[in-house]
Amino acid sequence: MLPGYGRLIPFEASTELTFLLVLLPGSVRIFGGDMLVAEVPGPWNAGMLPQLAFTQNAGTLLLLHPAMPPQAITRSEAGAWSVVPFNFTAMPFFRFAPPSVALSASGTTGSVIVTASAEIFGPGHLGTQFRIAGRRLQVTAVTSATTVTATVIDTLASTDTTADWDEAAFSPVHGWPVSACFHQGRLVFGGSRALPNRLWFSRTADIGNFDLGEGLDDQAIAFTIVSDQLNAVCAVFAGRHLQVFTSGGEWMVTGDPLTPAAIQVTRQTRVGSLTAYRVPPIDVDGTTVFVARSGRAVHEFSYTDLQQAYQANDLALIARHLIVSPISMAYDSVRRLLHLAMADGSLATLTIYRAEEVTGWTRQETDGAFRSLAETEGAVYAVVERAGSFRLERFDDAMRLDAAAIMAGSADGTDWSGLGHLEGREVAILADGAPRDLAMVLNGAITIEPAVGSVQAGLPFVHVVEPMPPETVSANGARTGPLRLVAVTFRLLETGALSVDLGQGARPVPFRRLDTPMLDAAPPAFTGDVTLRGLGWRRDSIAPLWRIESDTPLPFTLLSVTTETRTTD
């Protein structure tokens, strides 16, 4: 059980050790192996969670939000967790005020009074660094809109009034970085509240140093993406090149290596990325998958050697009804499944085999709502909202029911507990692998008679499989008329139950041994072909020829379907 909405982030401490971070308002819970190992406070609040971005390098994970200084989540060798502000050894600077505004300091060292020729200071400047003629000082008190007290860091050259000054690019006044990634040994920040279309690159192998210096090859880099529209940076991603996803299009930053003199930035496509939620792009077999700004499309950003450019192919071109305002995304590389949680709580899942050019979408629904997703070590986790409460759940191929649990039984094998999260609900049961009648959960437990040795219980769900409508148009464009399904053959793998609708309602297929009582023992798994005969002519060109629909909590794997049809002359 979680105290409220949580944002999931995977954390890889080493090749053998991975964790799952659950960001909650004001804290982060760390899970390892499905067990809570630590909880650490953090400076973010509930309103920030949907817009938090993150990136990881070695044992440090950076959290970013435009209203919060970047936070570093680390795990020590002793296993202690901490959340601390990211250490800028040299902050980037920028001139926000008009060129006519000048500053003067009352001294060159120690504590000085800084006076501006116009009203530029505010309460948020407390603790912010300024530079006068390239020399740094830090504000310790804000007296008025034109006067502050500051401590000199680098001895000032003089006390003369000068327009040669700038201030920290990141601060409570102008906002903090929106996104980040690590690329070619540099930490890359993308966008902020006041500078939404600007990129900052740290010095090589010195990720906290953003001092531009003299423009040497290993020194920091900063530039603004300039085009015919505002391109607010939504995400930066380290792929074959540095990829920049903005609200107005997708960009490629090149340079081998990246240096202040050799860096180039070119726009590749004009799709634009989602801005309402921070859904980080994901690598899928060498391409970068991202959610479009419209919230109705999912694109793969892939590089083509022939054109020496990137393309953004729409993966959801024929699944617009499934993609409605995605809020979270995770890729299961073991099962080749890309999961997207929608704002309405549904889950759209894409089976994707890029090399074979095979893709297929599925809609998944639960008795509740999916709110956040993450994948770690081949396991997909989800924050699920059920009846006003939030729970951390994991997809498990061994579980045949939704929100399910493997229960603990009494000595006599009749009383089973462990369903406190489904209190007062009617649950489906698998007892010793066989389905039983529904039971009501009371005090987190159910009673089963006769006694059994193992119980899995949870919410029932229905799986539905149906084909696209049949093609009833001839080569010359004329409709061929009614269509008759003669036979359909289903190739199954280790399937325990199958119910098929051929136009007269779903009916179970009796391929299991008829002498095996369903309520006493697990039915044998069936592998092979099942052929069913069809009856009657079909005049509805939209209706599917067949439909598989069942809520029996037994394994079901469909490998292929072969149909034989007949049409009128």
C-alpha cells in the first residue's frame, strides 16, 4: 500500500543489484526484490511529481524539475541512501536584464553592497551568484529591488559602475533545468523556466563544471536552439547522437567529439513532444520511442544511414483509439512489450519486433487505474489506483488473476489469508491450479472446502481476441457479397481453457479430458490445433468472423489462426 500517487523510477546500482524508486510527495521509497529497503525525504511535492525528469550515471540518479534545484539520489557502498542537491562546482551564467542595466559594488572583497541602475532584484535572488566583469559574488540579503548585500567570491577588479555583468542561469527566480542526460562524458541540461530552448553542456569528465572558460575543446558549452518557433526542450536523450526532443520538433546535436567549435544542431522532424506530463523517451532496439505532443501518437525516432538523418515513424497510426494522453511508459525487453499508461487509467501495450517488422497493439484494463510504470531487470511495476487507494503491483506471468496474491493457509488447508488489499471484494480462486467458485474476502481471508494445498486469489478479468474485419472487396473495387466461415483452426500452446464465439455466443471448447473434474484438479494443458466448423452466412462486413472471450483463470497462448471462408460468385 502507498500513501498516495507515486512516480516510479528504476535504479541500477550495479550489474547485479537493481532497485525501484517510488517518488511520493516529500519522500522516496526504495524497493529491492519487492521489499522496502529505505525511505528518504526529498524537497519535491505532489504537484511536481508528473513533471519530474531523471537521468542516471553510475551510482547517482539526478531528479529535475523547473521549480526545484537538481537533486542527486545516491547509494553508498554500505547501502545507505541519501537525497542531496546537485553540486555545481561552476554554475552557468546568463544575462537576463536589458543591456542598459548596470551594476556597481561598494568594495572589491568581503561583504559588499551591490546597486543596480534599474529594479532587477527580488526575494528569490537570495543565495544566487552574480558576476561583475567575470568576477563572482553571492547574494546574502535582498534589501530592495535595486540593492542587495553580497559576499565576494573572486576579488572584483574595481568598484566602477559597469554593464558587464550577468547572473546564474539557474535560480529560484529563473527556474532550474527541465531535463538532463549524460553524453560523451558531459552532463547535458536541457531547458529551464526562463530559458526553455537553451542547452548547457558541462566540461568533459567534470559534470558539475559549467564554466565556458576560453572555449577550449574540453570546456563547457551553452547555446540556444533558434528556429521559426519556440522549441521548449522537453527531453534530451543520449543515443547514436545527442537527441533533443522539444515542444515543436526533434533535433540532432552532432560533433565527434562534441567541442565548442565543432558542435552542430539540426532539426530532423517536426512532431513535437508531450508537455503536460514528463514521459521520458525510451530506447527500443536502437531507436528512441517518444510520445507526440498531441498525446494521440507514439513515434520511433530512428536514424537512417541512407539519408544521414532521423525519421519519426508513427507506431500508433492504426491505434488512435488506444492512445489518449499517455502519462507513463515502460519497455519490457524480455517479452518485447511497450506499455503506456493513459490518463484515463487504461494501459495500451505494443508488441514490437523491429527486425521482423511486427507490431500489434492491445488494450489492457484493470478494476482501477494504472498511474505509473517502470521496468527493471525484466520486471514491470505499476502504481495502480483501486477504490481511492494506491498500491505498488508487479506483472507476473505465473499469476492468472488481477491484483492477485499467493496466499498463506492454515494447518488444515481451509482458511487462507493475505487478501487485505481486496477486503470486501468478491475474488476468483485457483486452488491447486484448478478454478473454484467466487468467494468473499472477510478480514483479509477466504475459506475453501474441501482443503487444498495451494491457493491463488484475485480479481477476475476477461481476455478478448478477435481478428480485423474480413476483406469483402474484390480487385475491381466491388463488394463480393455475403461471406461464410467454413472452418477456423486455432494453434494453441499449453492452454488450459478456450472459449470461442463463431456468431452464436462464446462457448467453451472441450479439448480437455472429459473425465477430469474441473473443480478437483488442474485441467491438463493442451498444445496443438483445434478446428471448429462455422455455420451461416455473414452480411455484416464489420463484424469479426470469430472471437475468443473468456474469464477462466487458466493459461492461454494463441500461436496462430487459420480460416477457411467461402463467398458467393
